Amino acid sequence: MSKEKRLTLNAEKRKVIADVFQDHFESGSKYKAKHDEAIQTYNDMRSIAKTKIEQLVRFHQPQEDVDTIRAMINKYGERNGGELHHDNCFYVQNSTPRMDTDYNGNPKEVLDDVHIQFKAEKDFLTSYYRDELRSKGLDPDYNVRLANDYDKRSPSYYNAESEINKYLGFSNDNNSSTNQTVKHKNSWENDFKIWVIGSSYCHNRMFQTNEAEYNWFKSFEVAKENVVMAHEKLFNHVDEKMQKLKLGLKSYRYFDQAKELADKLGVALNETVLDAHSSMALSIYSPTNLADLLTDEVELTRDEKIAIAKAQMKEQLVSN
């Protein structure tokens, strides 16, 4: 009876195995649950914030005033009849002053304000759509991984940044006439807007409210920050495990060694995941998929690009 041949590992197989372990570490982590919870909390508060902002703006700028200025603009032209702006950016000011001191140490009253935006910056959207980005083969942790040490930026960092920018809609070609897909950046910018009286400079408008409402809007901004913070904590927790795991995988020569570790940790790992990854490049070049790739609307994921490159290298080695 012949002895079953052991499956030898290489760098590609170790990467696939590491991804399986990472998914396991994340799915069972309290930090993943906290990240999901932070997103849900923000979503709930965002829905409420839309109603609160609209009520506050209309208290200070009644709809009939907006309609009057629009009629004046229609009659006398823009600027001559007044200014209106469709805005998603608002400054909410606390009507209750607090005491502070000026540069000379003299007491003065200060009215605090908080900047509320319904559009979103890239760091927030990267954290908010982290699961979706990972499912597309992109690296949403590329910036968190630096831990603010920008000397660590490498070609792989810039490549990951470019792919994230393009996917979310922050790249230069986002507004191209050939780009028919609504990216997340544009979707958020247009999700909620109110007609306000004045120019496009939202910092010129302060909408005063009572202290309780002001504090609620501050907590809404904190909810947005918590999504990013939860992402950072999740990454740091999992990355600590992954660094140890990768060192161990480098010392393993055979798949059964990784399988033994997986069994001890309760990780579902089998050879089929390696087979599925190895066949990715072949499936990409099926007639249907290749036809899609030759159109402008379809983009390869990072994993698909890597699979194609490795397939080409293997072909070159065979031909040589």
C-alpha cells in the first residue's frame, strides 16, 4: 500500500492559509462585534440626525424664506436675487455660552460649535466598508497598519491606497464620463442635502440650538469617530495574532502541519481552499469572464490580478 504524498506548502499556499486563519480570528473576536456595533450605532444616529438637522435649519431658515429667495433668483438671476445652496454640511452652535479667557487672561464668553457633515471622508468610508473591501480582495487595513509611522510606506502601501481610492471613488477618474458606477463617495455626498440660504461656505452659517441638542450632535460626531477607532482596535487585535501565525507558517513545510494547528484552534481548514485559489486564474479566462474584462466597466480585484500574474509566470517557466 503506497503512502499518501504530503502536500508541500509554498508562499502562495501559506498566504491562502493565513487568510483562513484571519477570517476565523476576526469572526470570533469581540473587537469585530464592537466594530459592527459601532457601524450600527452610527447608522441609527445618522437617520435621527437628518431629521434633527432639517428641523433646526428650517427653524432658522423657514421654507417660505427659501421659496422667496428662489423666486427672486428666478426673476433677477443668481446673486442678484440672493443665494441658495444645496448643502450637506452644517455648523451647530450651542446657544449657552461658557466662560473662557482671552490672550490677555481676561474672561470672555464662548459659544461652542460642532461641524456636522453627511458626506464622508476616506478614512471613515474605509472603516465603514471594511468587510466589503476585504471581500473584493482589497486591503482596508493598509493605512491602519502604519500606526502613523509614515516612513513605513512602501510600494505595496501605495498600491493598496490606489485600489481603495478607486473603489470608494476618491481617484481622479471618479467623475469620468465613462464611469457609470456610482461610487460610495458620491453616494454619501448626495444621500442627504437641504436647501439653505447663503453661499457654499457652510462655516459662514451657525445654527444655534439648546445645550441638550448641541450635546446630541456632538455625540453623533463621536459615533462617526468610533467606527474608525473600532476598526483600529480590531486590526491591532488580529494583527498581533497574525504576526505570530505567519512566523509559524514559515516554519511549516507541509499542509498537514498547518491543518494540525487549525484543528487545535477550531479553524475550518481543508485542501479544497487551496484548490479553489489555484483555479482562480483559469476561471478568470473563461469566455464569459474574459468578455466582461475587455469592457471598461469591469475591474479585476487584487487577488485576481495576483492570480493572473502567477499563472503567466508558471507558463513562462514551462515554456522555458
